Amino acid sequence: TELPFKGKPPHTAATPASGENMGNTDSKLNFRKAVIQLTTKTQPVEATDDAFWDQFWADTATSVQDVFALVPAAEIRAVREESPSNLATLCYKAVEKLVQGAENGCPSEKEKQIVLNCSRLLTRILPYIFEDPDWRGFFWSTVPGAGRGGSDDDEDESARPLAESLLLAIADLLFCPDFTVQSHKKSGPDTVEDIHSIDSCEYIWEAGVGFAHSPPINYIHDLNRTELLKLLLTCFSEAMYLLPSSESNNLNPWVQFFCSTDNRHALPLFTSLLNIVCAYDPVGYGIPYNHLIFSDYREPLVEIAAQVLIVTLDYDASTSISPSVDGTTGSTVMDDAEPPGPDNLFVNYLSRIHREEDFQFILKGLARLLSNPLIQTYLPNSTKKIQFHQELLVLFWKLCDFNKKFLFFVLKSSDVLDVLVPILYFLNDARADQSRVGLMHIGVFILLLLSGERNFGVRLNKPYSVRVPMDIPVFTGTHADLLIIVFHKIITTGHQRLQPLFDCLLTIIVNVSPYLKSLSMVAANKLLHLLEAFSTSWFLFSAPQNHHLIFFLLEVFNNIIQYQFDGNSNLVYAIIRKRNVFHQLANLPTDVPSIQKALQRKKRCPEPISRTNSQDGASMEGSRPAAPAEPGTLKASLIATPDIDKLTEKSQVSEDGTMRSVQPEGLQTSPGTSPNVGVSDTESEVPQTKVDRRRLSSGSSSTQWTPSPDWVMSWKSKLPLQTIMRLLQVLVPQVEKICIDKGLTDESEILKFLQHGTLVGLLPVPHPILIRKYQANSGTAMWFRTYMWGVVYLRNVDPPIWYDTDVKLFEIQRV
């Protein structure tokens, strides 16, 4: 086959060392010699010179670590710049070998070894092809004569781009009997299964969704699958080398083709990946400390399967027809002839899973894996500790976002709490660690999505009895108490980079508040501590958005007083004790001298929240304090997330519990907002807009924006204080009377009185419940793309596939 690269006649190639029983050192030496020849040849080597090219894969048994060590980055770049046709031929020949392996089903050990060697070599080289814009089109150009299987007569018509040939070969190889799947044939001389006639749906890797049979675990197959999936993930990683843009049309061509109807294995592969992840049990089959005795070949496979899965599901649902609940599309026929439902079959299949037992299998599996780090804290080292919880959270997010039936299933029972508790654990644990900002965001996004559904608030009333050691005050109460206490801890003791999440955290509490039957005293005090901290005049005057936090907290108190007064004597008592905070808010000064004085105070004490008076008390037994990142830890930069009013849309809950969306009118987007001028959606691009985004950024914000009396009045007049003021007006005199009459200083008597008290007929007419539901938008779709690829980059250290290549989607920084 001639390549489209014209070159002079080849040099005489060194003949490869013969004999298959070479020592491994010889094999490495010969491989290294071949690499050196490739980098030093100035003349193009012909594609037909098999003696030369075979040195790279035919006679060597090099591990993937060897390939990375023996093919240094500098040399790949040198070949790319100085003898591009040789790099092109190397890629083409390696793909050709994979295609041949897929064609003949790799019957011999030698053929299997060739496939693995080519796979490792391509995994090493592809990132260097992607980092150079001139090379990006290379894999999408067609190579004459490299037809579909070569045997077609009309070869030129069936010529495929190299990328397509590579992806189809990987897909075939992932269902190759005796290589990556168990053979179903009885052994015998002439019973090789024809790889083209097998129905790969019978070879799904693990029981679970749509497949009942669990094949015996074969660790060689697991290792081979892992290698091929690493290559597949590397193919998809072209996305890392493009700048983040909110254009959703920059679909990843590799993912697009692989997840299209061209891939006949799309369904069994999607199912295999999902089942392998959800069926994995790292506990070592229930025997504590088992993992110390046996090596686990399944874990690396599960990890890479999770990564491939989330990358194939990278899909912006906000700009496309998204499947409605029943899997059909609810939208009218589009102008451009789009087929209904997403073209991406993986997204399509995910959105169409609907059997209860499938949902149960997925949810149980994800909850088991997410809880794994928590088990660690009871019996240290008793189970294998998994590290891929970020990938699992992205997968859970995709499931809830693309499959509404799954979301409803999750919320139908208290199983949702098995996901909630690990998420709260991760949030609490990562709150001081700069390198885990992304983890904080995905955890909060998932809770925001769940909190848009009434059932989530209802489920939170379940008593919290599991005592996972967490660095939070000891309390007795419900899962709602746990959530509020953890959120308080994040806001008061997290690091600065978390401030953009405050709106989200409080929105979640607002969304669940109408359903909370009884808050503990600890949680009630935490909410009032937040109100106290956020209502100081210097804080309210120091940034244009800060007053939103007060509106959210007042909305929480109003919802509980109006809809759950009976069980919430602890909160009512806390409000009465802190009544001066509400009076100060009602009397907030609006004149210029007072505003100036408040801002002077800010310069003296720039700390947003006093950490002293939060009466924390002792932390739970066995817990470790949340630690900052070790200096030098690598982290991937993230783009900024959209503001809360872009992230959510308001829905009003009517009497019968149904929701209808509320159209924003004028400035109603959020309380007293001034429209956001010039807020950039990316952190890196426009530095000066950071001030609008970041609350309390620094004294410099005053150069751009100064609070005026009119501005303060514009939102102060809208503070929803009526309900609370009425409550205080009615209850404070009664409580004071009890104290005087009985000479009481004892809380329990007052609480008893409040428990039996009632405000029926005394409060203003209840306001309608407003829920801010997450809505898909291209800003969060882009955030997920950068976050997910940042995780994939940092988690693949052995071999370090992308390390030190010129990625553009994010920056790699040291803490």
C-alpha cells in the first residue's frame, strides 16, 4: 500500500533480531534501537518496508511502562517536526496491525502481543499528534487502499479515515474471543470463532443492565481490555487540546463516530462498561483484609471503564433535543433534519434505561462504591480504598441529568441517602483543599439537581444514625441536620475559592426547607450563625451580590415557619434568642456616612465570617480535621460556573404538589439584582471581572463599584421580614412572661411551651413555595467537560499519558 507521502527510496533497514525467545532486555534494546533509527532517519521509510516497521511490535514484549520510557517526548516531537512522513507511516502501520488483529481474531499469542504493542505505541504517540494543530486532521484523512477490510472490490469508495479504522478495530478487539472475552466455542482444531459473525451482545463483560450472565473473571482478559480502553480514552482526548468555548457544536469527532451506528458494538460495549463499574465490589468479596492477599486486576479496568463512560457521555443537553421522560423526544420537528433523540448512542441508551431492577442495580452499585472511603474509617485498611469517586459522581450526574426516570427512582425511596451521605462526606473532607475545588462543585451540583424535587426534601427527614466519623459537631437528628451542619462548616471554614458556591449551598437549603419537619438545635443555631455573619453592614455593603445570601436565609426561615411550624420549636427558639439580628436588618442604615463607616470597618477585619462564635463544640470521635492540599499537589484549572440565576429556573409549587415554572419579570431574577455587567464565564480570560464573581474579593472592588443609598434601599425594601417580625411580636412577650413568672432560665420549659404554641391565624397569608430547579445550560456543560478531562489527566499517572503535553482545555497548576 502506497502512502500519500512521497519520499526518496528508503535506507536499508536493520534486520530485526530473530527468535521469539529473546530475553526481555534484548527486546527492550531492539525496540530502543528502532526508535533511535526512526528519529535519526532523515529520509522517509517506505510503508512497504516491513522489516523496519515490524521492529516496533513484532518481536518485542514491551510493557506500557517500557514504551513510555523508551519513546521520550522530545523524540516524538522531533520526528513530528523533522520527518513527518515517518511519524505518519508509523501511525498508519500501527493502525493497520490493529485492523488485521481485529480481522483475524488474534488466534495466536504472537498476534495478541502485536495488538498490545501497537496499542501501547499509539497511546504514547497520539497526544503529541493532538497537541499540534497542523496534525489534528491527519487521522481524519483517508489512506488510499486501506479499505474496509481490504477485500472490497470498490476499495476507493470504502476508504475510511484512519481514525474510523482505528476506532472500529478497537471496538472489534474489545469483543475478541480468547483475547478480551471468554470463548463460547468448544476447543478443537478448526473451531476458531469468526469475529465477524459473533453477536457481541452475547459477550457482554458483566451481568447487570440487560444481561443476566456473569462470565468468570479472567484477569488476562481484564488486563487486555484495560490496555485497549486506555488507547480508546487517548483517542477521545483530542478534546484536551482545544480551548474551552461555550460553542456546543465543537463535538468531539472521535466520540461522535465511536458512539454512532457505524460501531456495531455500541450497545454491548455501553452495557459492558456500565455493568463492569456498577457490579464492582472492592471489599474483596466480603472478607476483610482480603485485598492485601490478592492482587485485584478488576480495579484498573473499572476505573478506566468509568472514565471512558463519562467521556462518551459528554453531551450538551441544553442545545439539543433531549429525550423526554419516556425516551421519546418531546420537541417538535426541528428545522434542520435532526433524527429524534441524541445521535450519540451512549447518551441515547443511557436515557432509555427504564426497568426498575436495572435502576436498582445501578444505584446500589454507585452507592456501594461512593461509600467505600467511609468504610475505611471504621476498620482502617480492611477494604481496598478506591480512588475514582470523582468519575462516579460525574456518572451519577449524567444518569440523573439524561434519564429523568432514574432521577425519580433515586428519590422514590430513602436509597438516595446512600448517595447523599458520601457526597456530604467528600464535601466536608475537601473543604480546605485547594486541589479539590472541582470535587466540591460536582458534589454541590448533584445536591442542587436533587433538591429541585420535592421528594428529596421529604427523604431528608429520616433520622441520621450511621455515625461516619466526620469533622463536624456531634448532633442527634436527621439527614437534613447533617446537610445544614456540613454546609455551615464549608461556608465558615472552607477556603476562599469556594465563595462562588455559597449561593448554590443556600439555594439547596431553600429548596428543601418547606419539607423539613424538625431541625435539631445544633442545625438551627448554625442557620442563625450564618444569618448573623452575612447581615453585618460591612459585608452587605462590600460587594454587589452579597445581600442575596440574606434573602436566601430569610426565605428558609419563612418556609419553615409557614409550612413546618409545629415540629420546629428549636428553630423558633433560636430565632427568638437572636431577634436583634432581624431588628438590625430591618433598621439597616442607608445614608452615605453610615455606609462609609461600615466599609472602614471592613478594612480593619476582612474576615467574612467570625469563626469564633459558632459554638462548635467537640467534633465527632475518630474524625480527622479537613486538611489543605499538600504543597506541590497538581491540580487542573476550572472555568467559572454560571451564576445561580443562570443555573436554575424558578418553579412555583401549587397546592397539589405540582410545579409550574415562573417567568422572570423585569428584575425578578433574584432579589434586588442589578443585572450582571460583563461577568465572564471563564476565570482565565477576563481578570478584572473576577471582582463581580468573587464575593468580598478585596478592597480594590471599591474602585469599580461603590454602594449608594439608592442601591441599599432598592433591596432593603424587599427584605421578606414580615412573617418573622409577626412571630416575634406574638411570641417574645409570651416567652418573657413565662421567664418572669416562673423565674426560668431553663431552655427546656421554653421549648416545651413553644412546642405546644400555635400561630394559626396570626401570621401573614403563606407565600407560595418557590423552588429553584437546576436547568441544563451550555455554561455547565462546558464546566463539566473541563472538570472531567482535568480529572482524567491527573488520575492517569501510570503511564502518564498526557503529562507534559501542551493541553489547552485547562492549565495544570501546582498548589
